[in-house]
Amino acid sequence: MDFLLQEAVIGDDNVRALQMTINNPQQQCRELMTLLHTSDHPQAFIQLYLAIKDDSHLQWLAEHIDKFNDQSGDLCTYYRKV
């Protein structure tokens, strides 16, 4: 979440709200996805992907996204140019 805050994808209020759901990871994930979906940041999900890729605990998720990306075209490269 710190990376998303640093990149101005989410704000301080969003981080505080997400921290209130720390005991319920499923709810926290749901709320984060909603925040990203409603964000005005044009690269919200790209920034999330970059944050996941840098987190060693989420390497499996980054690999899964990369595998999907390989099958459907290089979406991240496309959206980075936008």
C-alpha cells in the first residue's frame, strides 16, 4: 500500500480505511480493488502490478499475471506508453 500511496494512486484516507480491515484480508482486498477501479489515476492497476512485482511474498501472483499477460499480449507495455 505504501507504494500506491507514494505514486498517488490512493490517498492517506484510503490507507487508513484499508488498515482498519487488516484482520479481514478478503475485505481489505475487495476494498483495494474498488479503490483502484474508482481511482482517477490512469495507471492504477499498472502501479498495483509493479508493487506486487517488487514484493517477494507476492512473487507467485506476479508470475501468474505475467503468464496471463504472455497469453493475451503485452498489456503492461502498452499501458505504460499511454
